[in-house]
Amino acid sequence: MPFSTAKPRPVENYCPVCGESIPVESINITEGVALCPQCGQLSRLSEVVSQKRPIREILAQPPTGCSVTEWGQDVVVYASCRSISSFIAALLFSLFWNGIVSVFVVVVAGAIYTNVVGPLPAWFPAPDMKPAMSPGMTVFMCLFLTPFVAIGLGLIVAMIMSLAGKVEVSLAETQASVRTGISFLTRRSRFDPAAVRRVTIGTSNWQNNEKSTPVIVIEADRTLKFGSMLTEERREWMQAFLHQWFTRPEPNQRLELLTLTRRAASGF
């Protein structure tokens, strides 16, 4: 069988600031930086490598569940955490985990009732243990079960987030915030929009199965990490929009960015 003589397709590198292609001769591997000939900005090589597609292409094709809304002078960038596959996985694991933990919780609840009130009523689901669990053992079991109950609650939150969760970034001239949660039950983190240095894709501070979870990182007066429950496409789109918003702060540049997202939303 003859070998193919076709040359491998060169890997494209894109500027994380303007999204234009960066030629190989503009990359300094020794210093770990790349100079974009279009916008003249220096970028870390790690950011260039992580930029898989041109920014304009990413913004022109927003994934389902992503949008940009203008409220007067404010701009709200929205991304849904909804994922049916993640919801089903979280639901099954939550039922399995909480089903096992609930058996021990009921037993401990019965021990608490016995030590504080008296004999268990007939309707109580826990067995009437004889001899009853001692007060010291009851306190130990309460402390022992606390992390397992906390994990179970976390699984329930993850399940609900996969069904109805959202990430919203509110942008104004003097203040900005990131909200993550469900409906009105959200956690808000504020930051100074004038102090934003870069918006990148980073990794979380915790690990899942010995792997760090990808997140959006805003480096400002404080470092914010969010979007761990977003799909890869939604995370990539939100990071691209926010990065463009803060690295191209001129009014005409932001107007062009908003115009591009409006066209993408309308399908034109």
C-alpha cells in the first residue's frame, strides 16, 4: 500500500486579542510570547495555543442558550447551564448517594430522638435499637455523617443547576458583577471593570477525578473563576465576548461587538 505524500495541514494560531491569524515567525517560543501583526499586542503563548478558532467566528456562532441583552447603558451577557446529559448523570448519582446516606441519617435521627425525648413512636421509619445508641456515639455519628450529607446536598444543587442554572455577567461603566445560580437564588461576585487585565480560560481550584475543571477567569482587582458547569462551547463563547469587551474598550469597538452579536442572534 503506497504511503501518502500529502503534507500535513499546518496548525493555525490565532491572536486572543483580535482573533486574527498569527504567523509562525511572530511566535517566540523562548520567551513564551507571540506578537500579533494585526493589532500589535503581545500575548502569552499558552493563550495563543488555547485559542482554537478565530474570535470573530466564535462570536458569530453563539451556542444555544447564550445571549447578550442591553438594559439602558448596561450590558448583560447570559449563558445557560442547562444540559440534559449532565442532569441525568447528576440525578442518577444523587439518587444512589443520597439513598445510601439517608439510611444512616434516619438511624441517627432515631438515636437523637431516643436520647432527647424517649422511645421511638411506632410510625418512625428507623428501627427501635436496643440497647439505644449512647449519647457519645450519637454525637460521633452526627459529625461522621456531616461531610457525606454535604456531598449529597452538593449533588442535588448540581442536578438543579444542570436543569435550570445560569451564568450572567452584568457590565456597566463603573461596576460589573458575575451571578451564578438558579432564578433569584444566585451568588453574586462584583469586580471593577476598569481594572480588568485579561479574560482567559483557566482551571478551577478543585479537582474532579484528579482533573481540574475548565473555568472562565477574569483578572481584575480580584480574580474571579466561574462557568465550571457551562458546556465547552458556551464557555468559549462567553470568554471570547468578555475578552473582546475589555481589551477593545473604545465605544466604536464595543458597538461593533454588540452589532456582531445582534446579527448572530437574528440569523443575518
